[in-house]
Amino acid sequence: MNFISWNVRGLGGPSKKHLVRDFLDQFKPNFICIQESKLAVVDRPTWRAIAGNSLNCFCFSPARGTAGGMIIGWNGTLYKGILVQSGNFCLSVEFTSVLDHSHWFCTTVYGPNARNLKEDFWTEIRSCKPPQGMPWIICGNFNAVFSTLDKNSGNVCWEDIHNSQELIRDLNLVESPLRGRRFTWTNNQQTPVWVRLDRFLFTPDWLSRFPRAFQHGLPRFGSDHVPICLELGQHSFRPTHFKFESSWCTSEDFDVRIKDWWEEQHPEGCGAFIIAKKLIGLKKRLKLWAKHTFGSIRARKRDIRHALNCIDILRESRP
């Protein structure tokens, strides 16, 4: 399963529709999130000209004049989608897998350039937050840098950095590293400015179900923005339950094992992503250790019950 997010910078002309369709035919995403369509209306014939037949379902948010416009398209054979919210800057759809009936939210965003609209943008993203425990993925062109590393030269907007980091903290979001590219937008000048404006963010529930998820840049053409792809791999969307057994703490050097397992992991990414990945790795190591070294608590209880039963039988047979 994979997602692609792309600011296409307009879909009005036939040649641009053909370019995007050729791109989607090549990379075959299950979901496509498009920003800056510049289309006031997207009907079925228009969408078919853009996405072909595989991404046969879509929701859209109209452009305002010649600016903006968002589309989320998906494979309706594999996933059912319901439009949840369509605002000035965000478009949200709740998805259900036909295969296992799991649910998640997807929000695509197109952030404003105008500084007087920035606060409304961050507020609208917060308003899209799904119910507690619902996995959530946010992607798109934020038109904001999240750190000083998001720009190759010149000054950065510290207000954007502050607001984006506050958003990540408030909504408990994580971000996997961007592979293959450092930036996602350029001004195409002789001495170019490169900035990372496009990204995928997601909740820890999403990461725990897709621990090998990563995002990477795709070839840039027909737009000054790089398409980015979130690859999930072959995972089940059904959550795996983890139960910490207090008896593990009675094992000799248990605290040393935990410390060693934690320190031997070196994931890259933002702080929240690193902690989430290390917790996932720690859980896997604990499960293996409990199964092969400490022994399954359930199996040990079964053996103890069996031993007690044997003792009772022996006592019954005594004169």
C-alpha cells in the first residue's frame, strides 16, 4: 500500500492532465493526494482523464479563483472512503479497508502563503483531528518550514518553525525521514533556493501498525514541487496487542537488558519518530526474549497447573 502527495500546480490543460495520468500509471499508488489543482469543479470525466481507471473514487475541494484546490483519489475496489471535512486549507476522508474493515483518516493540506492566513491554517488542521485511537495521516504542501534544515540558503521563518512544532506536539504526530531528497520545492533560478514544504505526518497508532513506513521523493517534472511517496509495505492493519508482564522484572539483569536494547537502536528522524521507533523495537525484543529465554507466562502457568494436578493425583493414590 502506498500514498503519493503532490502539488501539481494546476490541472487545467489537457497536456497537464496527460502528464499526471502518465505519472500515476508509472507509480501506481493506492491513494493520491493532489494540491493546487486550480479546478473549481472535478467531475467524473475530468477525474478519469487525470487518474485513469484504477483510482476510480475521489473527493475534491474547489479552487478559489485560480488558486488552491485539493483532490484525494483512491482505489475504490480495495478501500471505501467517506468525505469528512472540506475546508479552506484541508480535505479529510475516512477510509475503510474492504479486506479487513480497518479504519483510518487521511487529511491533505494546502497551506497559504499569506502570513495573515497562517493562524487559520494551523487551527483548521487541529479541527480535522479524528476520534481518539483512530490512525491519522496528514500530507501535502504546508508552505512552511518545520526546522532550519528545511531550507538550503537564506533566512527561515521562525514563526513557521514554532507553529509547526507546536502542532506536532499538540496532536502527538511523528514524521519519518525523507529518503533520497532533502527538499521538495525550488524556485528554478540559476542559483536555486531549495525548501522542504511537502511532507507526511502521522500518529503513533499509524506507525505501530506500519513500522516500516518511509517517505521518499519521486522524480520532479511538470511542477516546481517534488512528489513524495509514503511506502507502507505488506502489513496487516489489525493492531497487535502487547502486554507487559510484571514477572519479567524478576529476571536477573532485566533492567540491563532493557537499557542495552534501547541503546542499540539508532533510527533517524524527528524526536517523536525516534522514540516511537525505539519503543516498537523494544517491544519486538521483549516478545522474543519472553518466548525463547524467559519463557511464555501462559506456558509456565500451564506447566505449573499440570504439575499441581499431578501432585494432587499422587496424593489421592496414597493410602
